[in-house]
Amino acid sequence: MIKLGKQTYQLEKDISVVTGLSLVGQKEGDGPLKRYFDFVEKDDKMGEKTFEKGERHMFVKAISSAIKKSGFSNEQIDLYVGGDLMNQLVSSNYTAEELEIPFLGLYNACATMTESLIIGSTFLETGGLNNVICATGSHFSTAERQYRYPLEFGNQRQSYAQWTVTGVGASVLSSVKKSKVKIRKFTVGKVTDFGICDIANMGAAMAPAAMETLNAFFKDTNTTQKDYDLIATGDLGKLGSDIFKDLMQEKGYDLETNYIDCGHMIYNIDQDTLQGGSGAGCSAVVLNSYILNKLNTGEFKNVLLISTGALMSTTVNQQGDSIPCIAHLVLLEVE
Amino acid sequence: MNKYARNERYVAYVENKSPKAGWFESLFHAFLMGAAICCLGQMFSDIIRSFYPMMDLLTVGAWINIIVISLTIIMTALGVFDRLAKYGGAGTFIPISGFANSIASCAIEYKKEGLVFGIGSKMFFVAGPVLVNGVAYSLVVGIVYYIISLF
């Protein structure tokens, strides 16, 4: 592995993204990306008694199906890395217990997908192991309970709020099995806090973190937005991505036609999700459906994915602290 | 530029950039919804009084509360109330319907954690602060009222 500049690393081995699998809830399945998803679940409890059990069930189904789709067996997967939004990463922990794959639990809120890809590919780069599965997800109903109000409580959301994506995305990475899509470089983000305290306005809180990471990547690699077919941020939403574009413009990068935000594109405007999707599942399902699909068909040659995470805790937020955010970047390339 | 100045500038920029809820529209919706709930209460009051003309107003009021609370709880359980509240805002929250919804929705949400530590301890999660504030402010108002009444 070669260090480029301050925060960016280049992988020397061929690390392939063998398969991506996405499992989403009905609301996401009704959105504009429906034809790219592998599974759309009508019942967001997955036949279980609680939403928490349902989320766990989604993880198990998505990961097992991803491993099957990649042609491996559970025993051939050396490591499972990933996380979710629940306290103590309950969904991932119970999933790992069921799958019996050695597990590293990660938490970077909604940036956990790229964090998993970074950890997974770094492990593969060391050469001690061959196959890794990276999986993250979130669930609207469990996140609402943990971070906000009971589901049936009648209140009005702020017009700048977002909607937590129900879904799990899983990617199988391998250093032995080859595929078209490779992970080439990544940038490890710094925790960034520009003083936003309103937990409903996560897009605005996270946009500076995305800007810092993308800016660092461009500087470290000596490239600009023109060198990439697609630049995708994780879950800034409509407002957050507008702010992000403004911030990038201040740095001298004009993001226009090749820029998307996974949270903004996952729902239709009439689905009443205000600024769009958020959550650890957001960039995970868009990466493992739309983005990998377009890379595999050759429509995109290289894609920068910047998952963004608001590392907030309702406890310290109520004590008046602002929201620390992080963004990690991964460069995916087609051979 | 130091962090403090940078953050101050950024927060002001975000404030300006974030979409604002149209206050006239919100007020109008709240007015409609609040008025609808009050008209409903009045309708029940008139019906009750037409059957029991001798009933005193306090008792009629108690019955109206019982009816509105029951209707709210049923609508909360059916998953309809939160949609009405999204439209009506304070119009649905300020009447007793909002209070009933806040308790019923918590009871539904935390049922899975058991009767005592789930429903029992978390039922007033949303309504609790409203109660505490209500009591605290009435105490202040009561003291002020008492002092004024001395003169």
C-alpha cells in the first residue's frame, strides 16, 4: 500500500468487488432505483415480532445471499466487517453470531459502508486472507425510535429533515477471485464539525466533512472532478448536496453533471421524504445496486464514493454539543 | 480563519439556505385542524345535551374529553393520527388529542420491552415534559394571580 499525500492510500494488490447485493424495504423499492435492487421486502419486520429483529433478519438474508451470489461458501469468507446505526451495533453483532464468520464491528454512522470497504481492502492487501464481506444497513423504524420519536407520535418534521433508508447493502471483496470492478484508492476522512447542532439538519452537518475528504483526495492524487465519471456522496440529501456543491466551489471544484447524492436519488420527490434518504443503508444499497451495475456494464469507468456520517449522540446533543461528522472516500475502477 | 468564526459563518449560511416552513400555510392548517376538532367536540356536546338536557356543563365536558381521547387512541392504533398531525401541526397537538396521542404512541412503541419497564416507564416519554411544564407554569401564574388579588 502506498501513501499519497496526507490521507489517501493506493492499493497495490488487485482487490476486486466480486459481488454487490442490495436488500431494501418497500418504500425504497418504490423509488427510482427499484430495478437495480436484488430484494425488495414488502414486510419491513420480515415476519418477526419487532423491527429490531426484522433489521437483523434483513442483514442475515442480504449477507447470506451476497455470499451465495459470489459463488463462495460461508467458510471461504475470512472476515465480515460492517455495522449499523443501532446502539452497540446490535443488528450486526447478532448477524455475525448467526453467520459464524470472524467479525469486526465498525461504527461511523452513515459512513460505515466506505469505512468497511477501506478496512476490508486493507486486510486483503496484507495478503493474510482472501475474501472479505463488507455489509452495512439501517432501518427506518428502529432508527426513529433510537434517535427521534415513537412511530405513531403525531408531529411535523422539519422541511430540511431526511428519511432513514430501510435496507442492507453487502459487497464481497476478494484478492483471489477476479472481477471487473476494483478498489484502487481510498481516503480516510477526518472528523469535521462546523458547529451545526440541529439533529434534523444532518445534510448541512455532514456536507463540510464530505468537502474536506474530497478536497483532500483531489489534492493528494493531483486530480480534479473532471477525471471521474461519477462522484457520489452518501446521504447528504437535496439540501446537503447543494451546500456541498457550494463548499466545493469555494475550493475551486465545480461539481455539476457527474455528481450525484445517494440519499437524494433513492426516493422520488412525491414519496414525502423531504430532503431524501439517510442512514448507514443509504450509500450501501445504492453502491451495491446502481453504482456497481453501471460499473459492470461499463457505463462508468471510475467512481468516487464518499459515504458521509453524522456521528451524533442524542445525549450529548441535548447537552448542547454540535454534531461531529466524518466522510470516507473509496475509488472504484473498472479494468 | 479560526474555527469559531468559520462555524459562525457556516451556521448563518445554512440557516439562510435551509428551506423554511411557510408560516401562513402552517397557521392555516393548524387553524383548520384545531377548528375541526373543536367543532367535533361541540357536536358531541350538543348531541349529549339533546339526550340529557339536565346534565351540567362540567359533566358534559368530561364526556367530550373521554370521547376525543378514545377517538385519538383508536386513530393512533390504526396509524391514521400521525398523518392528520403532519397536516395539522399544533392544531392537533394543542387540544387534548395531542396529549392522548403522545401517550398512546409511546405505549405502542415500547410495548415490546414489557409492561413494567416498557409501557410503564416510557409511556410519558413525550407527554412527561408537557406535564412538568404545565404544572410549573401554572404554579407561576397562580402566584402572580394571588399577588395581584391582594391589592
